[in-house]
Amino acid sequence: MPRALISVSDKTGIIHFSRELHALGWELVASGGTSATLMAGGIPVTSVESLTGQAELLGGRVKTLHPAIHSGILARDSDSDFSELAQHGYAPISLVVCNLYPFSETIAADDVALDDAIEQIDIGGVTLLRAAAKNFARVTALCDPGDYDAVISALKYDGASNSQLRRELAVKAFAHCRDYDTAIHTWLADSDVTPAADETVPDNIFIGLRRSHELRYGENPHQAAAYYSRDENQTPLGARQLGGKQLSYNNILDVDAAWRAVSSFDAPTAVIVKHLNPTGIASGQSLAAAFPLALASDPLSAFGGIIALNREADAELARALGALFIEGLIAPGFTDEAIEQLRKRRVNCRLLQMPRSFDDAGYELRSVMGGLLLQRYDTGDPTETQLTTVTRRAPTDAELASLQFAWRAAQHVKSNAIVLARSSHTVGIGGGLPSRVDAAELAIGKAGAEAQDAALASDAFFPFPDSIERAAQAGIRCIIQPGGSIRDAQVIEAADRYDMAMVFTRTRHFRH
């Protein structure tokens, strides 16, 4: 009679599955809680204690960690292994049905105590699954109730789950254990372990993500794609979608870029993003006042973009959008009146309520051939950053305010980045170009007459004075940049020649 060991935390479907096994002539061995469930269901069951001759210890912490269990699982399909088992009075175990304590569900609570989380770290269950999966040549490792029917069908068809199915289930069991350990590691590292002061990036990366959201395709229709997260039920970016079509791959990237940008401003701010680049950023007394200024920065490119807001979207903002076609609107909240207007007039527009500001505490990962690149998020200037005037003329207070706004906006533009701003709104943005002078030309062209007396920010130093000369011709009166070029003296001399004020930050903000 084949023997199955059953020890499950999630008892979904276990009664029906066990009845089917029993009807097929299997002996069922079960641990404490599972044994009680099967007995209550009228299913004959052998307790783990009767096999091990040992009662559960430490309040149930030790149940299945015994040679009677693990030698039965790990025995290979050989006469010598089976003979050794018999010498000790043990028998082979051919099926292990096990899922683990609900650690992830426990830590999902905001106020979970450390001791409560620790108690949900499964030891015996992980060991059972790993042993069964290691010996998949003979043993079936079953960790997902969704696979119960497939195993029963295989057993009914030829009396044993086929080798290909056992291998697939072993892979699934190892992945289950991997994700479980990753969740534990991540939670402990984030919640209670303080990294060393000199630690800037981790020695190892444990990702442990699950496919949680199907996407129609990637950047282009011929590319398969999906969204992955630690929580298989999490929506993309953790957003609550209140209206509109399903988010696409490109939408998600733009939403992330827009939300990152708007989260870095304190005053009511609107950010319009297209293809990961801001086309306009503006702050004002209200969102309805800020949005038209953001739109005026580049109304042509704003068509089909994503708009991010750092305040609740209200009816006044909804009306301010006018007839502009947008793919999505992101905000920390929406008034009922705004939702009603937006759903009525913009059926396909994605309305996303974001639960929190951009989380800049983690790391940024990018894939390259053969590996990953990791860096900490660029969260703005380091605390020690100081602005230094390097020209004869210092900026006026009004110019300094415009420079600081332009500098913050430039941090969210693809390199090479040039941003022109007046007061607290952009008037021209040039980014994502291999030449800085071309980026300056683009920004100046977008600004048109608004370039006159505007402030200019550059995410990195000017290698030549040509951009300074072009800015002076457009009527730009002040510049902020990191400095650090071998030709800084020439750049400063050009600014002095045109009576421009120039400020160095000594901090660069490349964004590739």
C-alpha cells in the first residue's frame, strides 16, 4: 500500500483530495492539525506520532523532523535503500502534501509583532517539501491545492504520477520554498535589522517575485510581458484603479516616472510625462492653477501622456483638463465629483489612486546581458550639497527660486537634460539626447518667447561654452549646473561675458 504524508496549513480541498487517495488504496499519514481535519471528515488516517513513536515537542514546533519520516521520503528506488528502511521498521513515503505556515499573510498586517511573525516561520514543512522535491524521481511533492486534481488524474490513469509531472511539481515546490525564504529575509532585513553604516548596496539580491498582473504585450505587440510583485494579488505599483482601460507595459513605466517626479515637490504640483520624460512640471496654489502651466510647457507632446498630481483631484482640476487626450491620471485621491466627471467624459482614461508617495527607500534594478545593475534611487541632492555662485553676478532672489525649481525638475528628465523654468513652472524641456547643446536647442525651441529671462538647469556639467552662448542668445539670464568640467573656466567666462548668473551644485543627476 503506497503511503502519503499530509501536513498542510492551507486546508483548501484537502478533504476531497484525501478521500480520492484513500479510495485509490493509499495509506494516509498526517500531522496534528491535518490529522484532526481528516478524522473529522471520516477519512482513516495514521498519525505522525504512531510512526515516529514520539509525541510532538515544543508546542508543535517539532513534529515531522524524524528519521521515520525523512528516511521514508529520501529513500531512493533501490533494493538497498528499501531494505535499510525495513531493517529500522520504516516504510517508503511516495507522496508529500504540504504547504507552509502563512508568513506573508501574517506580516501583511501593519501592526504585526515580531514574535507573531517568527512563529509563522515554517521549519518542518520546508524540510518535507525539499526532501520530496529532491527525490522527485520517486516521490511526488505537492504544495499547491490547485494541483490536487492533476495528481489524482495521474494516479487513476497509470497508478502513479508520471515522471514529468513529478519533476514539474518538484520545481514548483523549490520555487515555493525559495519565495517563502525570500519573504522572511526581506521582512527581517527591512523591519528589524539595521545595515552597517558603510553598507550602500547588498552583497546578494533575493528578488522572489511572482507574476501578479497579466499584460496584453510589452513595449510592442510582438513582445510578451507581465507585471511581477512579491504579493501575487498586488496591482501594478500598488495603485487602486478607479476607471479606464487596463494598464499596459508602457503605461506602467510612464506612471512610475510621473509619480516619482511629482512626489519630489511639496506645493500642489502637476507633472505630465510622455515616454518616461516630463513634458511639463508646474507648482501652484492649486492643481487647477498648476496644470495649465505644466501643459503650456509643451502642449504638443502632452497629447497622449500621463498626468500625475500630488494632491486630491477635484472637479476644478477635471474641468481644467479640457479636451486634452491623456492615457492616465494619477493622484493620491479623487473627489466623488471628479470621478463622476472623468468617467463620463474619459471612459478609457486610467484613473489611478496611489496609496503613498514614491517609495525611494529601496533600490533600482535594471537588467543587462548576463546580470543586473543595482543602484540606490536618486532622491535628490545629498544633504551636504551647497549652491555656489561662480560668476561675477549672483542670481537675484527671484532667479534663485526659478533655478531651484528647474534643478529639481531636471532630476526627472532623461540625460542629457536641459530644463528652462520661470518661477515654479517649466517652459521648455530637452532630454534624452546624446548632445547637451542639442538638448539646449530643443528646450529653447520648446520655450519660444518664454525663454526670455528664464532659468536654465543642466543635469550634468557643460563640456563646452556653446550651450551658454546659445542660452544667452535666447535671453536666458541664469544657469544652474553641477560644474566639474575641465573647461569650467571657459564656461564661466562665457556666462560673465553675457552678464549671466551661474550657480554650481557639485552634484550630478544623470538619468539614463
